[in-house]
Amino acid sequence: MCLYDSFNRKIDYLRISITDRCNYRCRYCINTQVVEFIPYEKILRYEEIIDFVKFVVPYGIEKIKITGGEPLVRKGIIDFIKKIALIRGIKDLSMTTNGFYLEEFAEKLYNAGLRRINVSLDTLDYDKYKEITLNGDLNKVLKGIEKAIKVGFNPIKINSVIDDKTTIYEIENLEKYCYNNGLQLRFIKRMDLKHGLFSKVINGEGGNCATCNRLRLTSDGYLMPCLFNDIRINIREHPYSYCLDFVLKNKPLKGTFNQVIKSFNSIGG
């Protein structure tokens, strides 16, 4: 079976945010002035996520990406990945992480069935990395990437957010590091949900509205057809079939802006 939206785009990709919590406070992701996390009782239980995934996969969802916040801060993540990986019909299961816990979790994640990861890494300058993440540990992240390579993750994609403060020197260093380690580097221009600022991912597929094949499930249960749009429906409040039909019919031709979600940590970017 295949899913198509009203513009005849084939929809086969679901991004799932399992938590809005993160051990980092990257300025482009979380509003550092006022951090208001979703109450725990509103966060989807693992069982609810698995139940929804089991429903949508037979309809044509083949690609699943686990995001956050930072997914590795949520307890029980390994057992959750094992259960997701066992769902028949999923052809691509991946995760986006900031890499801080990757050295500890890489082998466990691989053994659980995860085969592909994206690591957020905006610079190789130790001082700037601390500034961007508010005291993140670059050395720990690099060790995590090294461990992920060793256990067999392939491909490993590096997501690097760039803006007008990013220097050519930083870009060249990232390119050299990725080339030397067999990593796939993608540059993402800094986005803004409220003002609708986004562009196509350099060396990637994201941000190209004309070929968008994805739906999103937020950590508090809202199914969304587009990151840069306010359209959403809660899977706890309606039958799954109704939710799926709703987002397919209402997926916009292109993104505009999002006034409902204030920061990326609850939806995964």
C-alpha cells in the first residue's frame, strides 16, 4: 500500500520525537530564556508510539526516524528501539542525536537493531561548541562518533547548523573531518519556526517542499504534516485512521510558519 497527499506526493517517512528534554541548550533549538518542558503525563508512552507505528506501517510508512529533544536522555530507549526494529515493513530505522551519550549507547543501539544515525555537530572549535550548546563536551561527542563507526553504523550523517557567524575555516574543518572518517556531512541553514525561515538542506533531502515525503509525531502526541505549519491533530483524541487521513488531506504544498510550536526540541527539527 502507498500513501499520497493531495499533491500526489508519496508519503513514506515518519519522524517521531520521543521527548522534548535535552542535556544541551543550543540557542537555535531551545529558548534559553524560558525553558518550558512538556509535563511528563502528556508525553507519549513508548507503548502508544509503538501502537501507532504498527498502524501506519502497513499503509506505506517505511522510514522511521527517532528524534527529540535528545532521544538518549529518555529511560528505556534501548528496549524501545528493539521493539520498533522488530516491526515488519520498516525498511529504514534511524536516530538523530547530539552525540553526548553515543559512546555509552552506540553498541547497545546497534545490537537493538538501529543501523543509521545522524549526529548534530556544528563546529570542531571547542570553545565555540561550548558556547553554542551551553557547556557541551565536544571531546565526548567525537569519542561517541568514533565508537559508532567502530560498532558498524553506516551511514553516519553529520548535521551542521550554519548561520552568518559560521566561518569558512569551520566549514573546511568539518569537511576534512567527515572525509577522513567516512561520514556524510550535511549543512542546515539556521531555521526559525515563527518567521518561517527554512531552506533546502545542503547535501540532504530536507527542506525541499516539492518532494516532501514526511509526517511528524511530536512528543506529546500531535501528528503533523509539515514542520512549518500549524496543522496538527492529536493521536490520543481521535482514531488513528482519522488522524492519518486528516494530515494527508491537509499537508500543504509548501511550508509557511509555525505559531503553535515555539521551539524545535519537541518536534526534532
